[in-house]
Amino acid sequence: MRLHWRNENEAKRLPRTIQEYMRRRFGLLPEYLELLRCFEYEGRVNDKQVRRISIFSPNKAREQELLIKTRQDLEQHPELLFYEGYIDSQGNAYAADRRMPSSRLKAA
């Protein structure tokens, strides 16, 4: 099964299933999740085709005077990648916390 979506280089709101997973897994508030944006693109996890999701904060990017318009922009600034995950073909979501520990951020 091939998964399709619009433009993989367009930052968009987090899919509802990812928001629900992150609320349960990390205890994040809906108001915070609404501020985050993501890029979705085709990928594979455990040999299954999935929609990969890279999640960042546009507010944090603006604080650092950076403009993240494409997935490549985000890849050039890995410190702005907060979470990444995927949605499989059955609609199951998973996300991992990729934020840098605050002690490492201060040292950078």
C-alpha cells in the first residue's frame, strides 16, 4: 500500500493521531501541540511503509532568527527537531522525543 499526502516540503499542523499519541505519551498540553509544526514524508520502519513525521517549533526557530520552510531547512538545523515519529498504514502513531537536554543546549 502506498501512502499519499500533499506536499512533503510544506510545514503543517500535527496530524490528530500524532497529537493524541504525544498527549498520552509525553503529557503535553493540546495548546502546546497546536503550536508545533511538522513535515510528513514517505519512509520505512521495520520494513513497513509509513508516513514519517519530523516535528519542530516555529516559535523556537523565530527566536533563533531562522526560517524553516522546508524539510531540508530543518535538517540543516537538527537542534530544532523536537520530535520525530510515524503513522503506519493502519493509522497507528508513534513519536520519540528528540529535544536536546537543556545542559547541552546551554553549552552549544
